[in-house]
Amino acid sequence: MKKAISILMCVLFMLTILYPAGIIITACLGYRFELISVSAFAVAIALLSVWIIVLDHICKNTPESKVTRILSAIITPMSLINALFCIIKCPHIWVIASVLFSAGCCSYLAIKNGKPLALKITALVLSALMIVPIGFLSFIALVFGNIAQNTVVQTVASPNGEYYAQVIDSDQGALGGDTLVNVYQKSIINTFLFEIEKKPQRVYTGDWGEFENMHIYWKDYQCLVINSVEYEIE
């Protein structure tokens, strides 16, 4: 049973750092990292955290492995960083609740099982310093997070299928909005959990609502035509 807990802790740790690390590393390389579903990812991490605690209580008198203790000691700040990225990307109440609940579970595991002591204390102090700004961000996200909404209203694939253009209605509430056209290259990695693709190229920014009368098509695989104006894709 303890071996199962160690494996699950490794899985939880890898999932916890997946999103922040994926975004940072791919951004440095000129790519974009996206989860297939941030909400499903957040709920899955929360459920996994609870399951580890349940198993830990069942095996309460069995010594923890060294790997489990080290991961328990450092996972709390990692879970809060993950929460920050998830909240920024998807500021919905179930996402916020899931990632913060998972962070709470990680704090419990750190206090109960984390070793060595110096590492655990350092990680928990760092986590405590992160709680207030993340809590404030969560409040702002819940109150204002849904004011600005980007809706894809049209997708046009290039003739060779290598690129696709998305017409986006960017509604910014009282501030008005824009009509955007981004060009994406086909994903180089696409799994059931995440996808990696080159950063999109914004080729057009227009007035809000302009998409309703926009005429857009591909002249060839590297030339997009928007309202009779040609845009070369780099």
C-alpha cells in the first residue's frame, strides 16, 4: 500500500508541475503549451490529492518512503504555483475551488509526512507568503474574470492544412472589444492531456463586431486574405 502511495505522490507531483513548467519551457522555445481542459485537470488533481490522504490514513502506522517524504515536503508551494496558472487561465469557481483544495491537501501531507524538517519548514513558509496574493487573485477572478471573453466565431484552415486562422470576438464588457484574427500552426504534440504548438501570429485587429461582415479566405498556404487585404504568414 505504501508503494502505491509513493507512486501516486510522484504522479501528483508531476501533474502539479506540468502546467507551470510546460508554459514556461515552451514559451522560452517559442511555442505554446495548452491543457486540453483546465477544469478537468484541476478536478483530477483535487481528487488525486484526496485519494492519497485516504490511503495515507489507511496505512497510518507504516513508515513513509524517503521519496514520499521529500515530495510531501516540497509539493505545497508547487501546488500553489499551479493554482496561480490555472486561475489565470480559467477563472471559474470550480477550478479555483479544486486547485485551492488540492493545495490544502498538499499542505496537510507536508505537515504530516514531509521530511527533512528544514526543507518542510522552508516550503511551508514560502507557501504561507503565497496564500494572500493568490487568495486576492481568486477573489478578483471570481468578480471580474468573466467580464472579458474571447469567442472563436470562425476557423479557416489553409489549403495544405498546416495553418489555420481563427476569427475571435473579444468582448471586454464596458470597455468595448475587438475583432481579432490569429493564425496558428498545426500542433506538433497533441495528447489527451495537453497540446504544444507554435505561438499564434496575430495578423489582424479590428473593431468589435466586425467579424459579422468579415470576408476571410486563404489565397495560398502562406497568404491569408481579410477583407481584400493580403497578409503573409511568417
